[in-house]
Amino acid sequence: NAGVTQTPKFQVLKTGQSMTLQCAQDMNHNSMYWYRQDPGMGLRLIYYSASEGTTDKGEVPNGYNVSRLNKREFSLRLESAAPSQTSVYFCASSAGTGSGYTFGSGTRLTVV
Amino acid sequence: RKEVEQDPGPFNVPEGATVAFNCTYSNSASQSFFWYRQDCRKEPKLLMSVYSSGNEDGRFTAQLNRASQYISLLIRDSKLSDSATYLCVVPWDSGYSTLTFGKGTMLLVSP
């Protein structure tokens, strides 16, 4: 009963490096989300995918790209990492409108 | 950005106490609300959904006041294990496809 699985759990990048954060859910949910959480800022939406084949920008999309690979998987890519992208990244999924989210355990990313 | 405001706390209470958190929101069209719990260095987890006039789940009661645009969470008979940050959550857009999270209220329950 995995729910939402994120990889990796921890990552250190140098400025300018790229990486992809992976997320997969096994609950047959339609919608998937990427949030970042910073001290004093709360959770902020980066990108979301309301259904397979669609993606939309959230509150803080700059510097990120996403891919909804299939119904299960939603990846987040940092093309050229910056220190301002040091954060904890959470992936979440939901059954759709009016439903709560189930979160993955997070990826702690440090950009030096 | 649709605003969700919470008192950051921390609220320090002894075991057995009753504690209440309030949350105000700016999107008057919001219909569905949630309370999430987040433990230190963990992911948020759904605590309660709040529909219409509110609901109760054991020691937890959530209330909604549409006229004043706030929701509250009441915790009775606090346990040490209730120590966490409580996040108020409201829909971000009229289609309710995304949620906006408050910054959270920290609760510390002491023996």
C-alpha cells in the first residue's frame, strides 16, 4: 500500500546542474501536484496536472518543468539548479475536485 | 494569490487541555476545506475534511463560518502525540482543482 512514492529522498546539487525528481502514485488518482516548502513560506504550488495529458503552472513555476508521463507518474525537472531552489519538494495526488491530497514523503534538495 | 491566514503559534498546552485554532480565508467562493497535520520533517497528512457547517471526528471538531470566512479546529483532551503543525487548506481556484495551504499553526503538548 505505497500511496505516493518520491525519489530521491535527499539530493545535493551544484549550481547549474540539472536533475529530475520522480513521483509515482498507485491509487489511480487523476490529479497530481508538485509543491515546495520553505521555512516561513508554507507550501507553494509549482505545477500540477489535473488529468493525464495536461499540466498547468502553479504559484512558483519559474525554473521548473514537469512531465505527466502517464496516469501514475509526474516528474519535476530542474534544468539549471540555483541556490534559491534549495527546499523540500512534495509530490501529491488526489482523486479530483473536492478531494484532499495524499503526499509523498518529500525530497530534500540542497543547491550549493 | 488567494490568502489563507493562520496564527503561527506555537501553542503550548498541557496534556488534557482543549485548544482551538482559527484560520481565515479570502476566497469567498470556497466550498470545501481541509485540516492537515504535519509532523516535523514529515509530509502533511489529511486530518479532516470540513464541509457545510463543520464536522467532528473523535476529539477533533472542525467548524466553518462562511459569513466571517473562517474555519476552526478544536482539539479536546490533548495528547502528547497531538504535537505537530496544523495546516488550514482551502481551494485555490473556482474549479477547485488546486488547494492553497496556510503556513500552519504549531502545537506543543507537554506532560
